[in-house]
Amino acid sequence: MQIAVASGKGGTGKTLVSTCLLRILGDKNSVLIDTDVEEPNAGLVLGQAVQKTTNVSRLVPEIAPRACNLCGECAEICSFNALVVLSDKVLVFDELCHSCGACTYLCPLRAIKEIEHPIGVIEEAQLPGYGTLLTGRLNVGEAQSPPLIKATKSQKATSALRIVDCPPGTTCAMIESIRDSDYCLLVTEPTPFGLHDLELSLEAIEMLNIPGGLVINRWQGEESELTALSDKTGVPILGRIPFSPELARAYMQGQDPLEAMPSLHGILTDIFNQIKGALS
Amino acid sequence: MKEILFISGKGGTGKTSLTSSFIQLADNCVACDYDVDASNLPILLKPQKVSSHDFSAGYTAHIDEESCISCGLCAELCRFDAINEEFRVLPLSCEGCGFCEKICPVQAITMYPRSSGHWAEGMFNQKHKVFFADLRPGEENSGKLVAQVKTMARKRADTEQTPLIIADGPPGIGCAVISSMVEVDLIVLVTEPSLSGFHDLQRVYQLMQLRGIKGMVIINKWDLNPDISQEIENWALNNDLPLAGKIPFSNIIVQSIAQAEIPATNPVIRKMLFPLWENIIEQLTVV
């Protein structure tokens, strides 16, 4: 089973929920996948040392100057303006290239080959008794995160329980993160920002046809707008994590949230049981 | 004209609460929201829309079923798994590279421009301009939409001789943030004293350095963790990042946001943030 934990808005508690879910439910074969590759935080919360680091690259073109006759076909083909043909050479802008491979395949003189452009790493950390953490970490300065997200998610694909800690937003990075999940848990907060961004996330899970449920974090009793949205979309509210300054403080320091708020264990177990029920 | 960008790395540190407040404190500015896939600044500024424009970037492939001979070449060559077994295009996976269109032996594939969202110009407080955008969920090209918002805002500031652009940035360090940083004069890093806040701050700082932009730091909710707050202060000092100020956790700010109000409309918050704004403006004159 793969459960994606997403939110739309940043800072609503995705990492809190996903790390605690893994700790409560995980066994040695479970995995938590941190696909917030721009700013991965699950490793900080779980505090386990990284044992293995794997480099991830994507392919970009390299022109063999001797074979190239500067015909300009490649620049014509490229939809992303990643190739510029000058009077004496072809310039390749790796950061604009989407690694589609069209220029390489279509070069009339076969003067282009593809080389690896490093984009980040996958870090693997063993967690005591509850599985493995896989963290995608994008190189600073690299613009495109989806290829790294895809590579990170391709690891340990057969694990019985996979929890995906997704990036904020609703762009291609979020889509890549929630793709192929059995369920998407959307963590929200009862503020106008939380509500606005949640509506967009609900559109995203609907487009991918992934069943979803809501968790209201920092709940303080008032939830009429979230209830209305839940009723309108048919996406149920599965649980509420009450606002707690103790939890906020402990979590900020990297202390155990399940100790700071003992009731969290029951809240998350109940949420998981509802997900299982919905999927069976 | 100068441009100030508020970013944080981590989401939820209080960028929009603070940016909206500084926009309120500034005498004359053009406001911008570069968080195009979860645009929250307009929720607080409540602008009257002046104009709204469709934004399309990139293309999506379409396969004409009549002419397709099901040879499978397109599906085989597509790197994005965007063509399924029935030879239909999956728009959410299609990157718009056009490879399939070029290799289809029977020219059954056409590339269509893709509507990615829209951008808008609005007015708030009867005089200030604000530029914002909404990327359609699931779209890429957020960097291009940010660039569009930026171009329009800078043009407006130029024609109306507005001396300052104040921009609310997106979380992360990827394409949208990189695009937000173009031509920016000063970056204000809004952080919170948590392990993840500090970690994310350092990554966005590295990006800022790669781009050669000067910055300063605001530690929001500093009193929730004075130890990490002190660590961040020391780190900022060692990295030539002046501290614009520290803001304690405030229930008034929480209440303002709950009511979709700009926190600085409250006189207590206004008074608290004013010295920080003066520090930012002073820094802007030396960068």
C-alpha cells in the first residue's frame, strides 16, 4: 500500500504526520519516501544517520564537434531552447533541457550523444525496527525536481507499506509524488491559506483519480469551512490533531512528537484504519 | 526601481503574513505574489482585479485516432510515459517536447498550446498595484509563470515610476524560486527556529549565493525556541546576513490570518514590525 501525505500549503504538518505514521505502523520492510527534494525534512525529524547515498542524474545532450556540421536541426527540434547553434559551435544549456532525447535521436549526422547531468542524491537511512527512510535531495541550483522524485520513488517498490512525504504546492512535483498512490492524505490547517491551497490539492488528486482524506492539524474547534469543503467534494475528514504549544515546541527542537502529544498515537492509528477501510 | 523578495525555503514560516504587512508599511510599492501554485497574498490584500490574462506555456501532444496506425514508436520513444497502451496521450505526464510529433511515420500527432493558468493585475488600498497568478493544479512551467508576473510587475513599476517592488516568494529552492530571484536587489529570508526551518534556510541561502544576491534574515516566532533562534543568529552573523529582526510568536498575528486580515493593520503589530521595515529599507540603500 502506498499512502501519499500532501498538503498544498507548506508548513501544515505533512512531515509530522508521515513520520509518525511510519513509526506507528512500520515494520522492518516499510519505507518512508521524502519527495520534498527541494527541502527534505523527514530525516531531521527521525534523526537517523544516512548509510548509503546514490547519485541521480538525468541525460543531457553533448555534441561531438567533429561530427557536427552546424546544420541547426537540433535547435529547431528542441522545444525548450536548450540548444543554440552559433557560427562555430552548438551551445547546450543543461538547465533548460528536459531530457526528452529528441535531438539525439533526430540529429541527421548522429553527432549528439547523451551524457549524465547530476541532479541530486538519494539518501538511505535504516530506522530502528520500522523500516527505511529514502530521501531525495536536489542539488542546490537545479531547477527540475520531478526526475529525482521519480528516481527516489522507484526504490524499494515492492514494500508492503510505502508512505510518501510530498512537497508543498500542486505543480508537477506534487503530481509526481502522489502518482501511483493508493491513497492521498491531505494535511491542512484551519486558516484561509490552508483552505485555499487545500482546494487546489483536491483538484490535483481528483485529476489523478486517487482517493483522499483530510487531516486537520492545529485544530481549535472551528472547522465549518473545511467541513463544507469536505461535504462538497466527498473527501472525508479522517482526523483532527488539536493545537498544542507543547507539541509545536517539542517538534521544533527535534523531540519526539508522540511523547509530546500521547494522543497522537490513537489519532493516527484511527486515520490509518479508516484508510484501510476505504481501500478494502 | 528596487525589488525585495521574501523567501524561506521551508513553507509555513510566515512569509505571506510578513510580506503583506511590509507592503502595508511601504509608502509606495508594487506588490507581487510569486507563489503561483498556492497564491495566498491576494487572500490578505483582497485586490480589486484590474485585468486577468490567460497564460499558456508549452504544448501537449494529441494523437489523431483516425490516422494512427498503432505502430507504437511514439510510446516507445517517449521518456515521460505519456502515451498509454491505447496510444492516447496522458496530459499530466506530457512534457510537450514534441518528440512524438516529429517521429510519427503517419503524422498523426499534433502539438497544441497548453493553457497553464492565468495571471492578473489588481489594485488594493485604492492606489497600489498587485500582480499575482494561478497555475492550474498539476502544471509545470511555474518558473515561466513567475517570470511573466515579474515582467509585468517591473513594467508597471517602470511606467508609473514606483520605486519599489515587494514580492512574496514560493517555498523550496526549485524552478519557481530560481525564477523569483531574477533581478532581485535584496532577499529577506523569513525563518522559524526549528531544525527544519534552519536546515531549509541554509539551502535557500546557498542558492542565493549562487545567484550573487545579498540578503538579510527575519526569525519569526523566535521565542518558541530561543536556543535554535540563537544558533540561527550566530550563523547569520558568520555569513554576512544582517538580522532585520526577531518576531515573537503572536496570537494577534494568528488571529489576523484567521480573519484574512493583514497583520500590520493591527497597531500593536504595526509598531512591532516598523523597526524591521526600517532595517530592510536601510539595507536596500547599501546593496
